[in-house]
Amino acid sequence: MSRTRLFYVGVILLVVFELARVYVIMPMPGSQRMQSIDFAYAMHSWRWPLRTLFGLLIAAGLTSAWRGRMWRKVVVPVSLAMVSLAAYGSNVTMSADRIFIAPDSVVMRPVEQNVVAPARLVVGIEIDGEARAYPVQFIGYHHQVRDVVAGRPVLVSFCTVCRTGRVFSPLVDGNVESFRLVGMDHFNAMFEDRTTGTWWRQANGEAIVGPLKGKQLDEIPSRQVSLYQWLRLHPRSLIMQPDSALASRYSQSFDYETGRSRSSLTGSDTASWKEKSWVVGITVENESKAYDWNRLKRERVVNDSLGGRPIVLAIAADTVSFFAFVRPDATPFTVRNDSLIAGPNAWSFTGRGASAPPLEPLSASQEFWHSWRTFQPETRRY
């Protein structure tokens, strides 16, 4: 092969390589429906050896490609500019962790100092009596924030393309791990750990490719509710505040949270059981079921059995906050004034009753139907 050809082969391979790296892990047309995660990880792992090889081809043929006719004096700089643009695009403008910047620190404030609107959705957690709320408005942009609650490190995450809010323990093999947003697979955010470079799925905390493939982050129970409802149940909760350096990047609209958005990636379907219809997904004893959000809003309470256990799923009067519990027996529950009623007993949405034992809470996730059925392939529909 002539030296001139080496130059152009190197240019083409490097441009195609950089574009392909972005294509397979970002929401490009068709990319998120491919089974390409192993290929994507291989390209990511070998990116520097391959870049070096393609760069050497370019360098070896550069002088020969430049010599000769005048048109080469135009084509060679244009080719190098294409390489620079492809490299800059894949590593800067289209890099997930540069598009969605993680906060340098998480500022938590009590309700008296809070600036977040009460109608905003939050992902709330309570550990050993310490409650904290993380507005979807913020964590939906960051995708992940790190905090310490009751002495325990937590990783609070949200993927707006799946509508999945999850809280995990960031302990891996007993050590606190750091993660960065690396892209997505099947429309769900992926995080890369700093120690081994393994890629982890946000929807379930599973390591899907890399040295730790098959490991699982422990999920910490959480609630997705309005801030108003969360503070009714946890009046002394701390609330995450906006990062002032990134304030312009947070959505000021309520469209995503209310389902009015029609964005191709994050918008919602208003009809039931469509790709982006909202469902509440619950798993009990390895049995999963999806509950239609439209039906839940109409009926406000669902009495069902799952995994051999009677359960209840209810929605609060604000029509955005929902809760799931194990029922103590087969007695059906009703909802009245944001309380769960069964026979003579009543429970608040914390699960605590005035004269009855507390209810066992269940993890329940509101997400897009396409997400729940992708990551819970054996799910049934209620």
C-alpha cells in the first residue's frame, strides 16, 4: 500500500471509529435497539491502542499525501480537520458526562431554607429516621448524585429516558466506588466505575459488561412523590437544592414531571400500554407485574397478590405520589383522605397505623412501559 493511501485509510478508520463509539452508546436512530453492548465496551477498552494505530497510519502517509498537485493542499487539511472534529465530538460535545455534569457537591437544606417548589417530584429516602428528598428536576439532569445519609453513602440516580428513579449503595466488594455517566444501553443510563471500568445499568444496578459483570449494587428503598407529600410524611426532611453553577441547565418546566412533554426521548404517551405510557412496576419474590398509571389514577387503589403475597398499591390525592405495601391479610384496602383503610384500621402513607402494626413497604417504580418490560422481561400486566 502506498504511503498516500496509508494517510487516507488512517483518516477514514479514525473518523469511523470515533463516530461508531458515540453511535452505540448514545440515543442515535436505531442504536438503542441493537444488542451492541459488548462491541461498544470493546471499542471503549481498546480506544487508545486503536487511536494510536490509526494516528500512526496518518503520520506515515502525511508527507506523501501532501506532495504533488495543488488539490492535495486542500484535501489533506480538510481530512485532518474531519479527524479533529470527530475526535472532539466523541470526547467532548457528545460525551455523556460532559453533557450531563455531576455536581461538585450536594447542598441539602431544611424546609425553612428550601427553594424547590412543593409541586416538584422528588425521589425520597429515609434511613434510620433521617429523611432526604432529591428533586427530579435536578437528578434528572445530573443522572446521579452522591450523598451520605445516616452515615451511609448513597448513590441517587434518575434516567429521564426510562423514567427510572433508583437509589443504590455505592459499595462494591466492601469499598465505596465512584461512578461516571458513560452513555446508555436500551435507552437506560450506564455508569462506569472508576476502579475497574465496569459498566453498570441504572435501572437495576447490574454490572452488564466489564471485569465485574454479573455483580449487583444493593438497592436502597425510595419513594417517588411530590415534595409536598414527602414533607407531609417527613416534615424534618432535608431537601437537595440547585447547584448555582448549573442552574441554567435545570428544566424550569413541569412538562416532564406531569407527562405533558412530547419530546421524542423523554416525552410520554397519554394512552395506556404504549412505549412511553407510565406504569408502576413491582417485584415480589422474583415475580414482576406492571400496573397501568391511567387506571391507578382513576381507581386510586389496587388490591392484588404478587409473589404469593397480598399487596396494595395506592395513589395520593395529589395524583402523582404513589405507595405500595404488603397487606397483612386478604382484606381489601380503600383510600380516604390520603390514608389507607382496611376494616376498622387506618394507616398513613408512611405505613404506620394508629392502632395496628405497621405495613411492610414494597419497592415500586413509576417508569415508561418500554423500560419496565425490557428489564423485567417476565413481567405480567395487571
